[in-house]
Amino acid sequence: MEIEKQRGISVTSSVLNFDYNGYRINILDTPGHQDFSEDTYRTLTAADSAVMLIDGAKGVEEQTKKLFHVCRMRGIPIFTFVNKLDRYCKNPLALMEEIEESLGIRSYPMNWPIGIDGDFKGVYDRGRAQIELFEGGRHGQTITVSDAGDVNDERFKLLLGEHLYNQLCDDISLLDIAGEKFDFDRVCSGELTPVFFGSAMTNFGVRPFLEAFIEMAPSPGPKAHSEGSIEPFDDNFSGFVFKIQANMDPAHRDRLAFIRICSGKFQKGMEVTHVRTGRKVRLSQSQQFMAQERVSVEEAYAGDIIGVYDPGIFNIGDTLCGGNQTFSFEGIPMFPAECFADVMVKDSSKRKQFLKGIQEISEEGAIQVFRQPDVGAQMFTVGVAGALQLEVLEYRLKHEYNVDIEMRQLPYLMARWADTDKFTKEMLGYSDALLLEDQFQRPVILFKNPWSLQRLQERNKDIRFFDIAPLV
């Protein structure tokens, strides 16, 4: 999006495919800013493993904690890369402790940095018992060839200096004696994270990380569905929609549905069943992505991510089946918003474009749309993960739909779904909460603080309130 270039941040997840050492790697790159965590939550449902990128100077950031929680819920392997070692960084032992205390996961360093505080000399590879000296390259353009050798080689005492060399030997002994033991089964279950140190900007440490990732990361596995489960090598095609993106190409005003293939073989133009509607649809104009380039894809397999043209029939979480299958994969939950605003169109003659924009952007999952039961379609309440998303909404409505809006941010901080369709305003009592309806006419209550929620729960003890919307 153009706004990403202007603000210098990512506001939506992107999909990349590339081959490395005979393997196909599908990367689902998610926004790093915490205000766009909703898109990241959905994207993680399509991933078999996660790479946690940590800034060596900042350590574990708040948005990392939120996303890590989703990874733990799914039980997928988590691989950690501590980045920017060529700059000032925290002490590596302190970083390891921070990862374990903040995230509740044990860690095993696969390599160990030599020299910090801007004096980065290289890393020690624990598996090979080798030192690899730092050699910077140009980001994404050169493969670095580093001087490497056995840790006991006398020349490294001269190259590193006696102090750094002795410090490394002490660190190695400490890790071997007091550190975690490597356990591949615990890595696969998400209980132990392998940690790598390096500098992505200079390409140092990237190749060893990729090689270890390929060796340890799981290939696509079986996927549970409404009638049991399906294996990736099953003959019949199946997949689910985890992301929808409109107007990726402003010149064509296109709309793509991103599908994670779970089984079988995809062939361009194949006919599948859209399970939610029971309709037969033809998957045409299929594409895969590398950077800003789109490549037409003729065939794809389990684990691959493809983008297909969406004529407006797909929703996030939809299941697609080949052959005579009609099962459904579990839907993708709507995660709780934390920032809310009333949105209305300035020019009533643009109401049609306004409604189209709100509908399409909400179908992407970028916003959650609510309505007050006694208010018409001229105004909506939108919920997002963070305030910056409201700016993106305003920008997209103006530049993609030619609509100017008025926006009034609301003082509410949390939304809860009631487990009854009969919830009324009278049941709020004197609460300062706000009763709304979601797109399925289910009651949703907005609260200003946890205390307000607690009071309402005490007043309505026979009703349960959920922070994640029930699956439809």
C-alpha cells in the first residue's frame, strides 16, 4: 500500500515464496507494529512454525508477547533470531533470561555472539564447535563468506584478542553446564525455542539460520476438520481462506483471497466446492508472490500459499474442497479489538461508496464493524487493534473509494460478546457500557474498563461474556 511507503511501516501481512537448497519456503511476513496484530493473528493460523525476530537492543517488545501467546495456543515450533548484533545490544545472557521470563518458554542458543556493544566479532557455532568471524555483506544482495574454524585454533586468540577469546570460553562452559539441553521433541511442541544470533542487514548469520530452520521446521501435517482430519498427501484438494486483500493493484482494483493448501494438488482453473455456500467455483487467475512481483502459478501443493481472484464470494475462514468432499475446517476467530470509533460519511451522495468500502475492508478482517440497534446504515462503530489502524481506514476510504469520513474515537477499551441473543439495553442497568450488534446481529457490549465489565457480570450472573467472538 502507498501508506506503507509514506509511514515506513507495514500495515498488512505479505506472502512470499522461494526455494532454498531444494526446499520450498512459504513466508507469511506479518506487521511488526502492535496496532496491526489482528492481521497477524489470522496469518498465524496458516503457519506450521514461527520465526520470532528480536531486536538485540530492545529485547522482547509488547507486540511480541501478544503474538507469542497465539503461537503457544497453536503449539507450533518457534525459532528465534536475535538481530542487529553489529550494533549495540543487550548482554546475550540477559536477553536469554528476558525471553524465558517474558514469554514463558525455555531457550537453547544454537550459536553465541562474540563481542557486543558495537564490537561484534562473530559467533560460536555450538553444534560444530566452530568460530565464525563477522563479515558484513549488502542486505539481500551478497552471500557472506566468513573466516571459520575450530574454537581451539590458536589463531583465533590473536584475531579476537585474549580478553574476548577467554570470555567466549567461559560462556561456552557456562552454557554447557547450566544451560538447557537441546531436545528436538520440545522444539516441535513449542516448549523450547532454538535461538540464533546475527545481523540480517549484513546477511551475517542468515544462512546458518536458514539451514537449521530447514532441518528442524516441520513439513505440512494433518489438518483437523468437521469430519475428522486430512493428510497433506491425500489425493483430494482442500484448503482454507486466511486472508483477503482488496486493491493490491490500484490500477486494476483487484481483490485476492489467499488460500493455505492443506491437502492434494492445486491446478490452475480447477473447480472446487465453496463449502459455506455449497457452490462450485473455479479457481482462476492463481498467483504466488516474491517481493513486489506476482507470478502466475499453474500448480501447488500442501503447505503452499496461493492467491486467487475473489469475485466477492469468499470470507476469511472459508473452506474449499475438491472432489466430492464437503467438510469444513475450523473457522478463524475474530480477536478482540481494543480501540473503537464512530464512523460516518461526510457527503451523503457518497453513501454507496462508503458502504462498499466499509464492507470490503471489514471482509478483509482489517476492521470489525458494529451497529447500534436503533441507528441506520449512515453510521457504524468500528473496532480495531490500535489507533493507527483508524488512520489506515480513513486513508483507504479516501484513496481507494473516494470517500471522506468523519470519525469520533470512543472511550471504550474492550468488547465482549454475550452468549444470548436476548441481551437488551435494560440489562445494562446504570452501566456506562455500550450495547451494539455485530455483522451477525449478535449482541456485543463495549466497556471502558475491567471494573465496568465486572459490575455487569455480577448483575447478570446467568450470562457469559466472551472476549473472542463465537465462530459462525
